[in-house]
Amino acid sequence: MRELSGGKPTGRMNPIDAEKEGIKDGDKVEVYNHRGHVTIEMRLDQVIPPGTVQVWFGWRQEAFEDGMYSELIILELPAWEKSKDYLR
């Protein structure tokens, strides 16, 4: 994993999206949504579909400067879903 991601947690995004956002290869960026955030070095990669940001998984929290990738993906179920029988 260290070799694949450049020895540290990084993210990847399509160069087309990066240009729109003013992001250059190797820039440190904050990736965020309504669930959380993570600060990472961004790598540009045409393999990543436009509209997508990929953050390497498997890193422990102390490897990140701020936040953690898992903050972005943990699903919080709406109240009506929590009442379903299969969750009991």
C-alpha cells in the first residue's frame, strides 16, 4: 500500500476536475462532505472518472495531517431506516 500511494495517504482525481478547481498535481487539499473531511496530497490521474475523488484506504488516523478518509464514507441512517426490523 505504501508503494502504491507514494508512501503516504494521498488522493486521486481526474485532471479535468482538477483544472476546474485550480488543483495541481501534488497540492495539499481538503476533501470534505457533510459527514467529515480529510487533508491529503492530491495526485492527478486520468484513470479516475470525472466527478470522482479517490482516497486510499487502509491508513491509520495518525497517518493523516487532519481528518480521516473514513469520516467521508460512514453512513448515518435516517431515523425511519433505524426502525427497520433487520437492524434489531
